[in-house]
Amino acid sequence: DFAFVEAHSPGADDWTTLPDELGHTSQSTGDSCPGWLSLHPFLRHYQGPDCSPTGTTGEWHAASGSSEGWEQWSVDLSAYAGDVEVSIGYASDESVQDAGVFVDDIEVSSDPGTPPGPGTTSFERDGNVLDGWRPTGPPPGSPPLENNWIAGPIALAPPPPGVGVAASFARQPEILQFLSGTFGPYPFSASGGIVDDYDVGFALENQTRPIYPPGSFGDQESGDSLVVHELAHQWYGDSLAVATWQHIWLNEGFATYAQWLRSEHEGLGSAQSLFEDVYRIPANSSFWDLTIGDPGRNNLFDGAVYDRGAATLQALRLRIGDEDFFRLLPAWSALRADGNVTTAQFMALAEHVSGQQLDQFFDDWLFTPAKPPAP
């Protein structure tokens, strides 16, 4: 997720993002690229299909991560000769949004010491709270917003992380019941979770006690989804541990697909619609270049391992049908419980359960550095 300052000449499509001269922005395009170029096509103005920080009209300068408090930013608008439209943007992928961005006290002036000009605001309730700024919603092509910029007191800020943690942890029994109904009996005798105030930036599926970063519980849906992912690892990753790391998609693809199934169960979006979001990624995107069946040590946790892995399972579901697919998942968990597993073993079981020859299917989805044929 990123915050950034955008600018263009009024009436023109020469959009670019502008660097903070005090050093808070960088040109890193992050882990969501290139996938989010399909989710948010407007970002192609600033990011190339190879995730370079240069797009069709401008450059990428943005900030990601926790600010640890208020930051002073300074942005140079002099290239626009006094006539410019400025936007403050926040872009999130389709996963965890967190708390978002807070903005206060904007001052626009042509020279140091001159009176503030149009666009200057403290967002105070002085009869014109926004002083010319307005929340416009997402640019064309992005999905509708679940929320938008608001002007208000600090009391309207998101609740502290502990509130979201408690809400998502309270759903663990319900989530385990759902997963057990799909993957077979829970493989251990206890379950829980740990949230420390030190944010390492990722969750870890420790057996019976996953560890979560506090920033992942900014909203109920995101927090619940992360809990689903880590609890799914109790089956795929902990009970069924990969024999070697090249088979990592058996962990991350399955846990991501558990999130898709839970989304379908909750009425938030079907596994098929989430599959279609992935499959819409253009064939020339580098997303499809990684062979997730053996991604190499530098790409073990690449986003494609997660998303293409989950898409592989949905494509398999479409290929062999729901009846065989939902017999396959618990059979895989039961037959290999407390053992070390390989992709070849899963492929063999899928063929046995379905009675189909699936070599070409798995070669297309796991071992070919190209977009697979539509299932």
C-alpha cells in the first residue's frame, strides 16, 4: 500500500507523482506490482509493466509502511508555472488495507514568506472544511471504494489494533470449523495466535500459535482473512510440511485458496471471481514468468506463488468438478498427515481421485513460464 502526491496540468493527461523533498518517498513499486496494474489501471501512468518506476506519462514517487507519527512533507510544484491540479492518493491492493492515511495543514505558496495561496487548508470546521479539496473516489478502472477521505476529529480514526485483533481472534473457532469441513479434521489439539507490538511485516504459521503483525487488523474483513490464511497452514505447511522448499506453492497456494473459499462462504466474492481477477492479468505480464512449481530460492515467497498457486487449485476444481475436488482436499490432508510432501505426490493423488490424466494441466499451471490456457 502506498501514499503519494499526484499532479497534472488542468485538462491534460500528463499525470505524474511528485517526490517529497524531505526524503519520505522512494521509487520502489512494492510487492503488489505488477498485479495491481490490472486492479488499478491508472497506476500505469507511473509504473511500467516490468514494475519500473516510469509509466505512460510520469514517474513513481510514493511512501509505504508505518510513518510512526506525523511527517512533514515538501513537494515542489514549480514545474507547473502556477497552474496545477494536485491530488493526494492512497492505493491498496485487494488484500490488507490497514488504517490508511491522515493529512493535515496543507500550505501552498509561490515563494517562501509569501501569503498562502489556493489549496491551503488546515481542514478545520471554519465554514469551508475542505477549502477547495474534495474526495473524488477512485480513478477509472479501479474497484469502488469501501471508504473515502473524510474530514473530522481524531475520534473518527480507526480503533487501535487490539480491538481488531480481539474481533478476528474471536472468530477462530468458527473459522476452524469451516476449514475442518473443507480440509478434514483439525490436525492438532490446540489453536490460538500471538500478536506482538513489534511489526515484522508478515505473519508466520507457527504450529498451533501463528504470529501476526499488529498492523494486519485494521478492519474486520482483512483481519479475518489473514487468520484464515494462517490457520489453513496448520493443515498445509505444518501437518503437511514440504519435503523441499521448491514445493512451497503447496503451502502458500493452498492457504491463499482457503481465503478464497472463506470469501465465497461469507458472500464477499466467489472463488471463481477471485480466480478471474488473477486470470485477467495480461499474458505479457511478468506475473506469469515464474514457474511456481519450482520458483527458485530467490522467489519462494513471490506473490505469484500465492496467487497463481490459488488459481491453480481453482482451475483444477473447474477441470475435475466440485465432487472430486472436495474429495481430493481432505484426502490429501489425511493421507499425508504429519509427513513431508511433494508436488508429484499431490498430482498423483489428483489423478487417482479424478480418474483423469492431468500431466499437461499441471505442466501448464505449475511449470510453464507463461499464462496457462483458460480452464
